[in-house]
Amino acid sequence: QVQLVESGGGLVQTGGSLTLSCVASGFSFSNYPISWYRQAPGKVRALVARITNDGANTNVADSVKGRFTISRDFAKNTVYLQMNSLKPEDTAMYYCARGWTTLDYWGQGTQVTVSS
């Protein structure tokens, strides 16, 4: 069955860095784009970044542009979200999902907390 498993979240100070991983299984990884979303308490889930199936193109939200980078490793069936210069407003649950605009499978999420 299709599975997406996130990891790498944690508690970090303002200005710090984290790398989130999304390990995919149960489908042909190279055939699907993957997206990262985040949801803070009381807010709607919002797109953070996404990457095409071949890794050639990415789309990053304006709020994280220049700080976050998305990439994928086809040998490991993994999509990464490198997060630098973290701010308290980046605190949220981070989810990966299969797809670009139509998202059909989601992971369980990993919590990122940025302390001021």
C-alpha cells in the first residue's frame, strides 16, 4: 500500500536548521510529484514546497523562499525539505503528500517547533 513517512522534526532555536525527510513506498516514486505542507494551530494547511516527479522543477512558497529547499533522492525514494534560518512562525506540523495540486496520499506529519 502507498505510504509516506515523515521524520526529522524537532525543537530548534531561531536561526537554526532542520532537514525533514519523506520516505515513500508502495508506488512508483519517479512517477509522482511530492509536496510538503504545514499546518500551525488554528491555521489552514498551507503549501511549503513541491517537486516534480523527475526532480527538475520545484515550487517554493514565498514565505520560505531563500530559506527552504526541496530535493529528492531516487535511490532512497525520499524527498527532503532543508530548512535554514528558521523563524518562530515556521512552527507547525509538516506533512508530505503525493501529488502537485491533486494530493491523494498524506503522511502522518512531523512537528517542527522554533523557539524565540
